[in-house]
Amino acid sequence: MASDFGKRVLGEVSEESLDELLHDLRSLRPPGAAAYNASNCRLGIQELDELLQVFMPSPPAPVSVFRPESPAYHGQDVGHGDDAGERNEVETESRSPTDPISALRVDEVNPVVEVSSFSSGAGKTQLLYYLTAVAILPAHYNGVQLGGRNAAIVFIDADGRFDADRLHAVAKGIIQRKLDAHLRSETAESGVESLLLSALHHVHVFRPQSSLSLLATLKYLDAYLLDLNCHFSSSRPLHAILLDSANAFFWQDKLRDEVARIEEIGRSSAEIEREREQNRSFQLGVLYAALVEELRRLQRRFGLGAGIRFQGPSLRPPLPAPWGIFPHLRLIVQRDGARPFPPKTTVQTASRNAPTCYEMVAKGRFSACINVWGSEGWSSKVVEGLQRRKGFSFHVDRSGVGLSTEQVD
């Protein structure tokens, strides 16, 4: 009888992995139980970080580190003291983004966010500008919390349309809204401009002219970033690499791939295979796989995120593998326009309602939702999480970009 009871109890035992257990614990926590802390999150933007939590495990807990007895830990020359090799104390503490030990993260998964749309003018680049501004701005200014990351950004402008003036306006809009919320609107304009000028020095823009140029840029990037004589960002961590846009050179690559295939007509398969193994012939899939591998290598080395912009006519990834599985979070953005008039609407009715439609368009409202391509492979935890977090909205106008938790004048 005891054995039967034991079997029955054992049958009621269910197994869960650690990430499933932590996911359930987060779900049990009531909304607002803990304030959002941008410095402890991946991208520093609450709406994006909450969506990333659905698809990715949480950032690692505070790490245990050995603190040397020597004062070299506090900024002196490490390795030249008598006790430089001695480590005698174990402490558990959280590391800020600027702490050099944060660069030694090994198991952390670095996020990749894809932003796409079905048409141009949908707010993709504006969202990247907002992410850039949050990254380069400081955490505080004149006692007001700005929510910035005080970091550097690499912006790869493959489309050749990077607008520094617009980025300046977006960053200034963030500062102004924070100051207005704390009744600090009287802050001197010169101080804000000085802050913006200092922050914009940490945006590193590259403009490749082809996919091969983009690949060479990525391979050279770490050498550039580690050369302290090339830029002013040596004291800042690298927050993210933003690629605008990833499919900028796709059609010229497609043409080159077709030409390479035509040139292979009439040649032996052994010769063709030998040239491909030696990378002497152009292969579209190999090139785009190399781009992904370089981005992953940079992410591992610097512990950073990546933002990728696409434009395509469908939900399906526009680039060959492994781009389809590269992003952790895939967003589709679109402009929220006014509803079209019903088919039987008269001219008088349309004219009467036209000002309301114009007003809605002028507000510049945009929406970002999850790209559901490949959702049949999502786990039940992801599906459950997306029932609570389906997306977010944002506003775009001349004064800047504001997310759903902010207001744009």
C-alpha cells in the first residue's frame, strides 16, 4: 500500500526548467510592484525591454567577484602592486554599465531587435533615433532623471539617409519633456545644447556602399573602438549597433548572385564546388551568414544589443538564412491613419469630417506590434506573455519622438 501511495504521489510531480520557474514568478508579481530601472535592463526603453522579457531570459543576477586587497582595483595600475595577484575577499554586487567587469559577461544573451514595416514612412528610423538618443544621454541632468544610458552607439547608415539634425531634435525632445515634468523648463538653453553636443560625439556613423563594404566595416569595428585615439568614447560602454537598413544592398547582391550562377553554366560541379570552398565565387547565402556571424562576434565581445531595420512587403524575413532566426524580437511598425470613408459617403459628409481626419494624421501616431511570422513554433510561455504585452504606440512630430508613456507636444 505504501508503494502504491508513493507511485501516486510521484505521478503528481511535474518538472520545470529554471527559466520556466522564473517566468512564473515574474507573472505572479503584480504590475507596478517594482519600478522600472533602465540601468538594469537591456535597451533602457521600458516598452522594448518588457517585450524582450517574453522572448528572452532575464538579465543575469548580480555576479560574485573577487576584490583584491590592493587599491589597484579602484583605478590604479593593475598588476604593478605587491599584492596585485592576491584575491582574498568575495563580494556579491551589481555592476553598472561602465564597470569594466561588466565586459566580462560570458553567458548573457545579447538582444537583437528587428524593426520592419510594409511601407516607407512608418516610423522605423525614428524609433532607431529614439533608441540612439536614450543610449547616448546621461542618466541625470540638473537633478532630473533622464533615463539615459551614458553610452556610445554605432549607427551603420546603409541607406545613406542618416539625419544628425533629426537625432538632435529627438534627443532634445527627451530632455525637454523630462525637465517639463519636473517643472525645470527654465533651465538655460545653453546648458541643454552643451549636453546634446557632448552626447552626440558618441554616435559613430558608418556608411558602407555594399554588403562587402558592410562586412569589412564589421570586421574592422572592434579595432576602431579599441583605438583610443580615434574617438571620444573610450570612457563609455558600447550600447548597441544599429543597422539601417539590413536589406539596403539585397537587390544588387541578388543580381551579383545571378551573374555568378550564369558564369557557372557549362563548368564541372567539382570545379564549382572547389571555388566555393575557397570563397573565389560570390555566394549570397555565404555573404549574409558571414554578416550575422560578425554581428554576433561583436555582441559577444562588447556585450551589446543590435537593432536592425527592414522594409518588405510581407511578414517573412526578406533576407536569406540565418537572418530569419537572428532577431530575438521582431517588430512591425505602421502609422495610425484615419479610417477611410465608407463607400456611400457623400461629398458633403466627407468635407464635414475632413478636419477631424487631418487632425488625427497630424498627431503622428504610430504603432509597433509583434511580427507573428513563425509563431507556430513559439512556446506556450511566449504566447501567454504576448497576451499581456502585445506592443506599444509612439508619437512622432517636429519636437521629437515619444513612446506611449510619454507625451509629445
